[in-house]
Amino acid sequence: MIFPDKNVLVNEVDTLVRKYGNGRESLLPILQDIQRKFGFISDFAMQEVAHQLNIHPVEVYGVVTFYSFLSTEPKGKYVIRLCKTISCELAGKDAVANTLERELNLKFGETSMDRKFTLEYCHCIGMCDQGPAMLINESVYTKLTPSKVIEIIESLK
Amino acid sequence: MADKIVEGRAPVSQKPHTVESKENGDIGGLIEIEINGRPYSVPFGITILEACKRNNIHIPTLCYHEDLCLAGACRVCVVEIEGIRTLQAACAYPITGKIKVWTTSERVRKARRHILDLLLSEHYGECYSCVRNNNCELQTLAKEYGVDFYRFGHIKEKRYEVDRSSYAIVRDMDKCVLCKRCVRTCIDLQEVGVLEATRRGYATLISTFMDKPMLDVICINCGQCINRCPTGALRAKDPSDDIWRAIDDPTKHVVIQTAPSIRAAIGEEFGLPPGNSMTGQMVTALRMIGFDRVFDTNFAADLTIMEEGTELLLRLKRKLLFGDETVKLPQFTSCSPGWIKFIEHFYPEYLEYLSTCKSPQQMFGAVIKTFYAQEMGLDPSNIITVAVMPCTAKKFECNRPEMNSSGFKDIDYGLTTRELAQMIKEAGIYLPELPKSHFDEPFGDASGAGLIFGATGGVMEAALRTVYEIVTGRPVPFENLAITPCRGMDGVRQASVVLNDVKDEWKFLEGIELKFMIAHGTANAKKVMEALIRGELEGYHFVEIMACPGGCIGGGGQPIPTSPEIRKKRAEAIYKEDAELPIRKSHENPHIKYIYEKFLVDGPCGHISHKLLHTHYTKRGKYIV
């Protein structure tokens, strides 16, 4: 992931503001689009959004830090989020977690050097009946087993 | 134009508002309720807290503040309402029915105690080593509710580094109770936006943009957050140790100047009610502490009026007589360092509208290290200038690199009212009982015009008293020189005077309606600037802006607490003292005449003044790198 150029960001925010409007209610959709496109929301992006919505950068920062799926730091191309809530825990989350750490050679919360993978935990994603479950970017993977995880990771590498 | 000014950002439902009692009708009509088993008749729509206040029933509060919108964050004010399962926050519950409220039932007392225990479990710090010891709302509540042990434990280790990076404001997040008063102050009241709650749940933290140190973010140093913080999480940077050292050093000549609004507020630090003027006693106390000379910033305020008034007349002359279109009008005042930093950050392209005059504090510093040093035969490098200000932004201002036109730092230390009171107490002095004494020569007298700088609208009033008289040769046509449209506490005020029968040299001003505008609090300053950008200030000549609500009397360095009522009382004290002074106009101050004869020989806005008393501004912009 390369750091986006300032002008690119300004144009992007401009487009998004035109798409969603410049009210406070447009803040989240704008941030989500930036997150999706660049993989993170840089401090300049937050300030630019604040400027265009006529609010303060720190308010944008407050929103970005509030939501787990918005990030101020660059993440990998594939963000893997393993559910850590109780149903998945009981369904065998630990074995899946160990496999993920071993296969990716990453600890939870880390991003690989080549910026390809980010591994983190998340709270319930509503797949309690099909646990253990994880998200890779916006796709859900359910009923995970260590061997299934190896297969999935291999296909992404 | 006033009605076109857009309202602030907090939703109407959260804004502080008062409900007026009415005979009948919906909101304001009387409604019968029961509080603690006794019947009361209160206006429909007011909150339980407000209803209890009006009937002298005490409900403890922590996050509630009269100046700010509602938060309902701390839950200390919970009460029990019959028929409602859960306890309700009294500050945020509007009375819309015939409710029965219990404010001190067992359930309420227990809940409040638990809330306090929970707050204290996360509140690190020892009360004796805290600047807010004995003036802390959390401490007061703990005493009120008899907290004698930490039910839910107490944090033992420091979790956060104290942020001392700013020139003015020190932040210690270990003492924060997440009441969000600072957030509401900075965003709603001041529209600066330094602080906001970030993260979520238990990890919630009041922080700056990207958790940067205070020096690196866009802060105007107004200190309003300090005045509203219920604990010691926010405080001003205290230079008193350095000042004591200078006083104790016999080679140093330590000069102190006191701002107009200090005298009206310092008594509060010694337990007096707001609105007691302590001028004479304060001067005596400062001499007893050991300052070599005690001067009155009001003198410098008079000097500011001479310079700023002349600058305004010169701008009018260039624009109206010579048709110079590059001249920017209206002229904005430049006395408030918080406002200066605000415009430098948020409206850098409008800096030319600002008067180039330094603030009175800096003018005085420059005069002391040049004229005064010369008169007294002192080496300016041995003079230490201290300024007691109601203001934390002055601490930043005196450290601006451009403020050294005398060849030395104009002002060495900026001290706040609170810190001065601390020094007085440390010297073993009880201020209210001291005999009165007078400021030192050669700047011993100041006019009432200089004095009223301390309240919002004061600079405008002082300037008008002088400008009107220079132009027409007559005093301003207001009874007892009280230009009442300038006074009051409305956020944005405007008025005008017509210049008739002017002197010959000001013929081009004949019949002109001099229009002026006054705003206080930077949220109001923002409204004025937006109006300027939209072109609605066409035809206005002079705008006074003070960064703090109420002007200097409500400054960030003033005694805590603050409220609209307290600020009003302080302003009244200042206007009362003004009315009693023999000299009421800046240009009639004999010391001002003397300094223009002896030192600033080419007159106001002349060459020497330009070098010493005027400054330039920096386009800072609002992006944080």
C-alpha cells in the first residue's frame, strides 16, 4: 500500500462530498469509502474531510477511533478479522487462531512487512451458528478448521 | 445582519436555555409537581435540576455547566422518579408531566456514592500535590458523600505522561473523569476543536487530534477548558518558581504589571464574593511580595487606545479621503492573544484587517525595557518584566519570537490571577485586610478607559471616547461617558455613532455613521468572520473581538469557577470603578501625554511606535502536520 498523494486525497474527498453531501451525517459514508479505497484514513485525509464538512479534525479522529473497521494506520491488502466472541470461542477459535498466526507468521494486531496481510480479532459478526468465523476484507468465512484456514491463506498468497 | 448570523452547532435540545414562567400556555405554563414529598409549582419544560435550583433543593452535579450544552455524562445528578424504573439524570430530564421526584432517597444516595466510587477508582493523583486542592468538584463531592475508602479500588500507577508541551496549558489525563466539559467548551463555546472523546467504551480518552502534544495542535491557549475542568486534569503552566527566583536575585529589577480585570476577580481566591474590586490591596500585596515596581496595565491600555484609535483614523483617512482601496475596513482589535491565534489559524487571509498594535501587555513590556530603563538608568538586561493577566494565552504571546522589539523579550513571564493569588498566599498575606496603596510612577495613573478593557466591549468604548473627541472636539454624547450599547453580555453586539460638526482636519468624516461591532468568545468571532466573508460587514469601521466569553473578566486565568452570573458581577465591578475615576479618557492621561512628549516623539503610529508598539502576524493555517 503506497501512501496516497495529498492532491489525490483532496480530489477524492471532494468527489465524496459531492456524492454524499457536506452535512455531518455524511461523515461516516465518506470515511468508509476512504477506508475502502486506501486501506486506511491518513491524518491528512481526516483534516481534509473535517475542512470540507466544516467540523474539527479532532471530531473526525474521534469517529475514526470509535469504529474498529476504520483505521488511522495503513493495513494489509487482506485484513483478516477473526471473531473472538463466546460462540466462536466455544466452537474452536483457538485452533484457528494458532493456525492463522503460524501460516501468516504474524501475531494478532500485526501487519506483514509486505503489507499483504493484517491479522486482528473482532467482536461478534453475527455468525454465531456457523463458528468459528472470520472476515477477510468484506467476505465472511465460516465453520473454520485449521486445514480450511491453510487452504484459504494459500489461495491468497 | 444580526439575525442572519447562523446559530452555534449544538442541537437546540442540548443548548443551555432558560424557560420563562408564564401564566398559561405550553412551555413556561406552571405545572404542579412533587419533590421529596412536598408540592411545588414549576414552569412546564424546565429540567428537574433547574426546578430544584429554583426551590433551593441541592442536587450534586459534575458534568453539568451553565455555559455549556447538556451532556448527561457523569450521572452524579441522578434522581428517582415515581413510575420510572431507572434513575434519571436531573440535568437532562425536562418536566412535562405531574411527576413525583425523590432527590435523596436511599436508592439515589447509594447510586451517587457508587458513581463517585467508580470515578475515584480511575482518578489517579494525590490531592495535596494538585493545583485544584480545595477547589476541586470531585473532591467536594467525595466529601459531600462521605467517601472514606475506595470501594472499587484505586489506581496506583500513573498511566499517562503529563503533557507540558504547550506554553499555556498542562494536561494530566490521569486526573480526567471524562465529563467532557473541556470538549464542549472547546467545540461549542470556542469553536476551536482541540479536544474530543476518542476511542470507545472503557478505552475512551479525551485527546487531541492523533494524540499529538498540545503544542502541535491548533490551540489558541484561551484556557477556557481550564476554567471549566472540574478536576486538575487541565491547568495553566505556572511560572511562579522562576518569578520567585528573580525576586530573590538582588541583581534583577523585577517589574510587575497588572491587567484591568485582575482587581475585579482576585478577591474570589480569598473567599470574597465576585464583584469586589481589590485594586489598592493588590498593589500593597505585590510590594510586600517583593516586586521592585508595580505598574498598571491600564496605562498600556491607554497607550493602545492612542495607537489603535490613531490607526483607525488613518485607515479611514486613507480610504475615504484618498480613496485607497487596499485599506482594509473594518479594523479588528488585536488585544486578545487568543483571538489573534484564532484568526492566524482559521482566517489567515484576513490578517490585514487586524490592527497592527501589540496587546497592552506587550506594549508595556517594550516601554519598560526602553523608556523606563532609560529614565531610571537601568540596564534592560537586568529588568525582569512580569505580567499578571487573566489570561493563559498571554503565556504564549510573551513567547512569540517577534515580541522582542526592545532587543530583549518584551515580557519575561505571564502570570495568571490564580497563580498570583497563590504567590500572595505563599507570602503569608491575606489580601482583603491589607491597606490600599497606589501604583508606582512614572506610570502611576491610568484612565477609566484603560480599566474597562477588562470587560467585553471595553476596548470599543475606550476607543470611542478618544476617537470621537479627537474628531469632533467634544466628548461622546452618552451620559457620564457610559457608552451603553458597548456593554452587556450578548455574544455579538453592534451600534453606531454619527460624527457631526467635526473639526476642520477631519472634514471628510462629517456626517459619517461610525459603525462598530463587538463579539466575545471565539464561536461568536467565527460568526463575525463568516459574516465578513459573505460581505455583510460592508460599512462597518471597527470590530472588537475578545477570545473569552465576557472578555478578560472571564479569561482562562481567572479564579475558578466561572458562570454568566460571576462574569456579570466582575464586569459591574470594573464599570463601577471606571465611573469613580477622575480621568476617564485615554488621551487625557497625563502619563500618556508625557510619554508622547518625551519618548514616542513622532506621535501615535509614528516611527518609534511602529518599531516598539506594533507587530506583525503569521499566517498559520489550520492544517496540522
